Amino acid sequence: MTDKEHKIEIAFLDHVAIRVKDLDASAEWYQKVLGLEKYQLPEWGEFPIFLLSGKSGIALFPANLHDSKLDVNSKNVKIDHFAFNVTRENFEKAKKRFLELELDFGIQDHHYFDSIYTKDPDGHTVELTTIKVDEQEFYK
């Protein structure tokens, strides 16, 4: 067998699971700020709560507030941030929406992409990114 026969091809990022202090408050934030659709399936009980755009999104789980707290500014091993890809039009809409909601946010030029960053109620860094170059040439 060749390496090609063993290559796994990923279709898309399904979800990122994050721990939050307040499931309802976080679910509301992601719905209000990013327009994600809430899926809370009765077969799974109170959690996880999925918040999706199409087939990609996040899964909220309750934090164990009795565990030791992590330093949010640490660059040690942890999830640093997660990103949703958006069109240029939706990138511009996000800037307006973040201003309307009076969110703290920053914009960075990554040469091939522009990204806008903000933080959710638990301090998770959320990125929306949009490509600035020809997709056919970048994604080979």
C-alpha cells in the first residue's frame, strides 16, 4: 500500500469543544455575536450545547470551577484560539456587528488572510478570517 492509499482526507472542521462558566450565557453570546444556531439535543441531556454554522461550530461543556484555574495569558500547551472562515462580505459585517455590540476586538493582516479577533465571555479567543488571495492558488 502507498501513502496515498492511507491518506485521510478531512472534509471540514466539525467542532471545537470548549469549557465555559455558564452554558446559557455562552450559548446566547455565540448566537448574538456570530449568529450561530443552537442545537441542544434531548438525547444528550443538558450538555454539550452545539452552536453551528452549517456543519462547523463549537460544543459547549460546563467548566469544573473547582479545578485549578489556568493562566489565560500562558503560551504553554493549550488551545490558543479557534477560527471560523468567512467571506469578505461577512468579514465586513462582523466589524460592524462587533462595533454595534461594543466588543473589544482587533484586526490583523496575515498577508494571505485578514482576521478579526474578539473574546467570548470566558476569555476564549475567537477569530473570523477571510482570504485575500486566489483560493485556487492558496489551497492546493
